[in-house]
Amino acid sequence: MKTPSLSTIILALALAGCASKNSAAPTQASAAPALPSSVSAGSAVTHGHFLSSTSKSTLATEGRDPAEFPAYVAQLKDKARQQGIDDATLNTAFNGVHFVDRAISADRNQLENKVTLSEYLGRVLTTAKIQQARDSLQQYRAQLAPVSQRSGVQPEYIVALWAMESHFGNIQGREEVISALSTLAFEGRREAFFTRELIAALHIIQQQHIAPGDLQGSWAGAMGQNQFMPSSFLRYGADGDGDGRIDIWHNTADVFASTANYLAKEGWKAGGSWGREAILPVDFVPEMAGLKANQAKTVGEWQKLGVRLTREANLPDTQQKAWIIIPEDSPVRAFMVYDNFRTLLRWNRSWYFAISIGMMADAMSQ
């Protein structure tokens, strides 16, 4: 398998990234994500797996003929009209719509080549990237400060998500979103989901947040510098500079405001941490680890059971609720995580991704 480039990894940190922005956080987040997100046509990373999109299968070889695509698009237009999309929007949005076979190939990726957490973090948390994040934190402090004050989300986490999702806005995807979503709906395995996302994208165009020809993103329809799926844009998008538009493609004020708005609405604990790496006692019972509600204990209770943190600075209140997670199959590395970690999992269901966001935020704070 071809080793993914750094830019590809950045673009595709987990299959569920932006799709998970449309659903509640799972109670057991170690499961492989079910839906694609900001994934390039090259390869992806999710929960410690690299994925290859070298498959050559097409809808034609799988039983559905791409020649039927134009008729299906006509059906999509009818559904959109029933949900308030006007003909002027449909005509401009679907102008030049085409079948995107590479989206089908990418969506049918199979898990390959499991990587360890340490390998993953080594690839996505490079020294250069952390330094760029620190520089960006200083450069945009004037924009970030009021957003953080309103939302309770620390600027470090906003910048960390910006860095991971689009490499500070530089890698947003070049697929035509309307074509990609229409293709994935046509493919049929997640027809209802992608049809909803398509109609959400049409509402974005109708509301004049972006011109149809500029609506580009990943092969799965994830958009902008924070790689929101269209429904997440409608639900969490925020106008950061008061100009009456929400532009997550070009306007960093809107990117930061939308990111913070998402986390705040999904339960971010203002000023709180995500977690810390932990050292487990030799007699730790593996079944105690996990993110189910009944697996939570207070920090003090975990400490009484012999759990220790690798870094003793800024210890949380001993009454704070916490969970122990073991991201890999063997307890090589373990973490004590808090409610904000679970909120990060609502953004992206990959444990590896959420840990990387927390570690980058910590690195910027140091």
C-alpha cells in the first residue's frame, strides 16, 4: 500500500469526522466510524488504520449502471423542490452535475495496515505543525478571543481543529460537492443520509452563503476550513464578523465562530481540559476502561484504584467525572479523559483524532 502523504493524512483524519458532526456521540467510541468525512481521493486514517482507495470497482461492475444517474438526478431535484428549494437554485446548482466514480471507490475503502497511536501522532503532530499552530494562535488572537469568551471554548482547541481538518485552511478538497453528494446518494448504501446532505447543500446555495460553482469540498461532501458536512453548516455555522454571511471557505472569523459554536452546542465544558495520559496499575481490570456512562468514576476514585497521571500539572478536581480509555488493543498507552473528550468525539468519533486535538491544544498552551 502506498504510504499516505502528510497532506492526505491531514485531510482525512478519520472516516467519521464530519459525518459524525450530524449525530450524537457514541457511548462506546472505539467502534470504527460508520460514515466518511474529510477524506481525499488518496487515502484516509481512522482510529489507527490507514485506508487505501485503490479499488477499481465502479457502480457499473457492482450492478447499478451509471447511465441511470441523470434520471436519478431528476428525482433528487423533485425531492429538493418538495423541501423548499426553488428552480433557480436547482438550475444553477445542478449545472454541470456529473457522476463521480472516485467517490464511490473512496466510500468503499477497506481497513488496512493498522497503525499504533504513537505512529499516528508522530505523523499528524509534527514539530513544524505544532509551531505553525502556535504562530496561528498568536496571529489570530484578536479574532479568537471574543469567540472563546462567548462560547467558553479555549482558543487552542479551535486552532487545533482548524489545523487537523484542513491544515490551517490550506487543504479543503476540490470535489464539486453537489456532484459528489448526488453520486453517493445514487450509489444507495447510505442514500437517505447523502440525500439529506445534498438538500442541505442546496439550502446553503439558496441562502447565498456561497456561489454554486465555488461549493467544493471532499469526496464525501465535507466543506470548508473546518470540513463541515452541509447539515452541520446549517446547524452550527456562525457569522463571526457580522457581515450577514457564513463563509467557512475563506473567512477565518466565520471558521473560528462556527467551530466554537459546534463544540459549545455539543456540551463543551468552558475552560475544561480534555484529559491526560495515565499510568495504570498492574492489576487494572481492562473491562473498567471505556466511555460508557457506567464506566465513569471521579478522578479521586480512579486515583484510589492506583491510576496515576504522567503529568501532574493542572490536576482536575478530584470530584470531576472521568473515564479511562485504552486506544489500542494492548494497554501500551492509556488516558484519563473528561467530558470535553466526549464532546470532541461528537466532532469526530475516532479516539486517535480526539487525542491528537487534545495534545495539540496542550502543546500550544505550554
